[in-house]
Amino acid sequence: MRTTVKDVAKAVGLSTTTVSLVLNNKPNRIPEATRKLVLKAAKELNYRPNHIAVSMVTKKTHTIGLILPDISNLYFSELAKVIEEQCHKYGYNVLYGNTNGTLEHEFEYLNLFVDRSVDAVIMTVSSNYSETDVKRLYEIGETNNVPIMMVDRTLDDPRFMSVLLDQKLGGFLATSYLINLGHKKIACITGPKNLRISIERLEGYKSALGDAGLPFDRSLVIEGDFSVDSGSRALPYILGQNATAVFSLNDMMAIGVYRECRRYHLSIPQDLSIVGFDDIFIDEFLEPPLSTIAQPVQEIGKYAVKKMMSVLEGKKNPCTDAGDTKIFKPALKVRGSALKFTEKKQI
Amino acid sequence: MRTTVKDVAKAVGLSTTTVSLVLNNKPNRIPEATRKLVLKAAKELNYRPNHIAVSMVTKKTHTIGLILPDISNLYFSELAKVIEEQCHKYGYNVLYGNTNGTLEHEFEYLNLFVDRSVDAVIMTVSSNYSETDVKRLYEIGETNNVPIMMVDRTLDDPRFMSVLLDQKLGGFLATSYLINLGHKKIACITGPKNLRISIERLEGYKSALGDAGLPFDRSLVIEGDFSVDSGSRALPYILGQNATAVFSLNDMMAIGVYRECRRYHLSIPQDLSIVGFDDIFIDEFLEPPLSTIAQPVQEIGKYAVKKMMSVLEGKKNPCTDAGDTKIFKPALKVRGSALKFTEKKQI
DNA sequence: ATGGGTTGGTAAAATGTTTTACTAAACTAG
DNA sequence: CTAGTTTAGTAAAACATTTTACCAACCCAT
């Protein structure tokens, strides 16, 4: 059985109050001798406070809930790793939940976590929220007094803290790069059409086209769902449109394009240039290494928990006063999947 | 503020006892009318039990601790995903911690988690345990009455439950495949030398060699550390030994070999055949797709939590009577990274 | 010796539940 | 009508802490 405060109190013949006082080194006047005595006994009995009991009275669990769409996705697993790492540094543990991108799961985990009295929630929402959904989400945070932070994707509500990426800039960077290589017919494989990040990345694409005086051609964009397979499925269409380059809104779909190109005996980048988005681990090991838009995941994760900790330890009402959004800048990472456009490259 | 039992008790003019009784539908004789009344009030007030308080009295948190070396590693992130998924199905949440493979972190998280009264711990140990380490680990489990399950890698102690892979068989399968393709000089890139899985996979390698009447040549094995870079570093040595094939003890190092081969302008599998181990997600997207030994991660994860749940809900002392080890069989997954050996292939 | 301040502590409440042991009232059988 | 049984419910303890409010004893100065 675990040692309790009572046990150590009994061992030293003092009250639990005194023991608790020294163990939490409260600024009470406790003579050095007593302090030493208690500390020694606690150590000998291998006393470790029962965190549940502590939480009961302090109302703090030093736990944060992390709600992600899919931890087996490289981007999120890396994000999860940084976040856990950072939380750990601040003495916090993380409870995590996989939503598979469904609204029901997002709410389910949120409720589960507030029931467990997490001190805060960091989540990336992946489905479409109606106004009432947003309201419901906000209210859960408020009535439980747990600050909610959106990472990677946000809701249209300034009351939530958000740490995001400038998605539009990412789309712009990728597309401009392709344009500068001389490509005129640049296809775009999007994510689910009404998902924020799809829209924003696509806006970057349009804006780069516009800046270069190139027309935006609706028939060059095809909807995917961020999965490898949807990338594969998109290729025939893209080829049909005589595109010479493609901007894939994430790396997974780009991988799908790679795979399909092999089936068609097309080579990247000679026959088709491609740039992805996310900079997942495997990009550099693909053949050819995939050029992509890199998100500063490490910084994003670090910033997110740092901000959250300051909210948690700050004086302001963590829930209602916290809203604030930070936007990180993505960067183009040139590897080997895009080439200067030359006429003969047409198939 | 959250609604408490007191609130709903007050709302219906009954005692908290009664409310608790109906909410937990205990087999007490409570008239249907009262039951309905309470349920209705609870719903209207949006009552949700405070899990911390419940844990305080029931001594169950419905939380399991998951301790892994590196969640950004594809194998572990997938494992983590299944485990979380399954736990969720049983009504359990998971607290997770990343150890980066260090013993200190393993103990740190274990302690942290038992302090938080997790009901069980599932972990993969990655460092070398001395006898006293094992003893210490066991004692933490015992004094806190939390069953500990080793997954993927085990300690030499029958008291822990373990769910493992038949590593030796995996090594055997990979090597036999290469032998059957006609290779005689098969190099092996190992993991850290005294790690169990390194040893066991290597044993499979030796045994396949033996079965085929091929000599075991010490100079054909080179130590890696399971990282991509260590795979890359191993290539020149392997080439120096005139090996025509290599068995990499994990896929990451195989990826390192791929990368280095490109630098040497060698092509796989024409110039070098390779088979990996783990079957991580990206294997099929490499060029050529990597043949490997597949672990049934899904099944492993499912089995692990199923077993754990039966222990948790069983009558036997979960800690001391639980020991039991299940061993899953790996399978060879042939893709495109190995070729029949022919003399002209020598460089 | 009285009163004020300091020193070294402690008892008890509080946290939100579950659970045990009990009881008052109503009903039933003889 | 009474004794026993059932019905419908409750008070209080327990869980392991922290924290608040208090107190006794001692010391010191007047």
C-alpha cells in the first residue's frame, strides 16, 4: 500500500497539517529541526502524494487534454510529441484522444476530459462547426473554466485562443515557386472543399496565379480528402487537363500522386512537377525527395503550451479573457520534385 | 459552475444518496417515479459526475498510462492509436508519456502515472534493465496495485504481462527470403547490440543461415541504432564486404540505406537487395517499395488492451497473478526491394 | 504579574462522490 | 390490533489531501 500523509504524520508524531505544510514548503514558521524530521520520514517511507486527493482540494490536475484528428498521421504525431514534451517540462501530463475528424468524437473527448478536470484543452478541430456547435463548445469551456486552445485549425470565434499557420501564404509560396519555374498549367489537389485550410491554401494558390498574371482555371482544381488514395485518384484527371505541375494541399496526397505516376510510368519531376504541404518526415526519403511547404511544428507546439501555461498561471480569467491568435509563417522547402518547365516535357 | 449531485438533490428535494443511487442505477428498490424524477433533473441541469471525486472513493480512475519511446515513430504512433481507440471503447482514457528510450524517463512516467492513480500501465521499455531496476519496476507496480504490461519489448521477468512479437521468426523469415533468392553474402544491420530485439532478430538471421548451410560471418553484421542515419552510415561498410543483400533490423535504417544508395548511384534492388523490419506506413511509397517483416500492430494493440481489461475486471490480484506472455507471429511482406541474385549484379 | 507578541503547532472543514448502516412509515398477515 | 415485513429513503462515514482558523506555551518588557 502507498504511504499517506497520515502514515508519515504518525511516524514523526505530528499532525498531518504540519506534514503537509513542510512537504509543500509553505511559508509557515516551521523550525528547521521539524522540517528535517518530516522530510526524512517522508523519504524513508517513500511518500508520494496521491494526486487525485490533491486535485480534489486544489482543483488543479496538472493535466491537459490533447484532442487530435489522427495521431498516426505524421504531422500530428510530431505535434503531439512536442506538446507532451513541453507540458512535461512544466509539470503537466497529457490525456489524449483521437477523433478521426468527427465532430461527435471532438465533443465526446472534450466532455470526457472536462469530467476528468483537465486544466486546459488543446485541440485541432477538423469538422465543420455550425454556430450552435461553436457556442456549445465555448460553453463547455466556460462552465468548466477550462481554457481551450485551437491549434492548426481554428473556429471563427475570437474567444478561443488559436495558434495557426498562415495557410494562404503557404499556398502562395508553393504556387509561386512552380510559376517561377515556368509552369503555366498548375493543377491543385485540395482537401475537403469547405474545410478552412483547404480554402485558405487554395486562396494562396489563386493569389499567386493572380500576381503572375495567370488566369485561375477552375478545371485545374480537383477535390481530394488529404488521403494518399485521393492523391492517386486525382492524377488521371490532372493529366487529362495537360497540367505540367501540381500543388498538392498536403504531402500524403502528393505521395498518392507519386504512386500513381509509377503506374503510369511517368517520372517526377521530368514529366510532372509537384510540391506538397506539411513537410512530413518521409518527404526527404521519397524518390525524388518531395519539395513542400514546411510548417514549424516544433515552434508551433512550443508556443502553444507556453501560451497555455501563461494563461493557466496568469491572473486573468483563463477562459473568457484568453482569446488571442498567433500565426506562424510556413516556408518553402525545395527538394527534388519540381523542375523548370520546358516544352518537350509534355507527354 | 458545474452541477453537483447536491444541486440535483436539492432540485428534486431528495438526498444525495438517492440521487447517486439512481444515477449509478444500483440495484436498490427505487420507485420508477422517483427514478424518472431524478433522471430528468439531472438531464435538465446537465449533471456530469466529477470524475476526480468518483475516483477518490472508487479507487478507479478508468485511466491507463501509456509509456512509449517515441510517439513520432510510425510504429509507435500506430500502436498508440490502436491502444487509445480500444481503451476508449472500454471507457478508459489514456495518459501518455514519451521516454526517448531512457530509463530515467521510463521510471519518471511510471511514477507520475501511479501518482495519478492510473488503473494500469502499458509500456515498452527500451533501455537495459539491471536486476535491481526490474525489481524496482515491479515494486512500483505492486505497492500501487497497478498491473504493468510490456508491449513490443519485455524484461526477463515472468511476473509482467507481455505481448510481443516473435522477433526471431521475423529475422528468420527475412533472411530465408533473401537466401531463397540466391544471395550468399547477406549483411545485417542491427540495432543497439545488447537490446533484446536486436539479439533476437539477429538470432533468426543466424538460424536461417544455418538452416541453409551458409556460414555465419561476423564481419557481415554491423551495429546501427535504429535511426535512418545509422542505416546510411552502414552502407559503405556493407559494400566493402561485397554483400549482395542486406537485412536491416528495422525499416528506418533501411530508409537510410536507400538514401545512401542514391548518393552512390546504386539502385535497389538491382545492385543491392534489402529487406527491412516493421512494415511502417511509408514502406509502400518508397522507390522501390520496401519488402519487410510486418508486425500485426492492430492485433497486438487490441490484444494488449483486451487482456488488460480482463485483468482489470477480473477477480485475481491484477498485479501479482497477471504475468502471462502472448507472442504474435510476424509475416514477410514482399514488395520490390529484393531481387534474385545473379553474378553480373556485382559492382 | 500582566499583557503582548512570537513560536510551534493542531483540529476541523472542505473538496464531490459512493456506500454502509440505519429508520420511519406504510402495508400485510394472523 | 399487533408484529413483522417491505418500501422509500436518509445520515454519516470514507477517500487523501490542503487550508483556515485557532490555541497553548513561552518569552519579554513593563
